[in-house]
Amino acid sequence: MSDQQRLKDKLSDLRLKGMVEHLDPLVEQAAQHHLDGVALLHRLADIELEQRWQSAIHLRWRQSALREKLTIDQFDFDHHKSRKEDVSNVLIRLEEPTKFVAVDEQTHNQIMHPFRLRKADRAAH
């Protein structure tokens, strides 16, 4: 049994499926591009993290028992009274999304205004 196969067995025992699946191709890439062991482990860890993130998303989607994702035209605004009031807010935001973006003066990051429009904004539309 080769060292690489023993490593795969240990990774399997640790339940690191993403690393097991991508070990061979990444070892070959590391050899071709002269990457050190730390870079190889870094890439394997990134792959494992991404695979776990995707698995968590899929699990939550299955547990939610939702059939499909709704688009804005499929959303039922009549379901609840508060949603009827928000229809115009949503449509305004879809038409002019940049109007509701502000820049934080301290961090210079873009931030979205709260969902509800002020009365003055509603009156303007």
C-alpha cells in the first residue's frame, strides 16, 4: 500500500471526503507547478470547506421541503396584509436599485437602506 493510499484512508477515517476525492489531481498539479506541501494542504482545505458549505446548503434545502425558488413575479404579495403594502417598495427597488445604496463615510463600504421607504420616497413614485 502506497503512502498516498494510506493518506486517503486516514482522510476517509476523518470524514474529509473532499480531500480524498481531490488528493490525486492536486498532488499531480503540485508536482507539475512545484508547489510546496503547505500550498497543497491549503488547496485541499479550501476544497473541503467549499464542499462542506455546499453540502450544508443542499441539506437545508432538502429539509425545507420547498419545491422551487420563487421569482418576483411568482411571489404571492396577497398572502399577508403587510406584503400588500410592500409591493410598490419592491418594484421601486427593482427599477432603481442604485437609489437605495449609500456609502458609509467611515468605512467607505456600500450599504443598503432599510427595506421600507420613507413616506417622502413613496410620494415621489
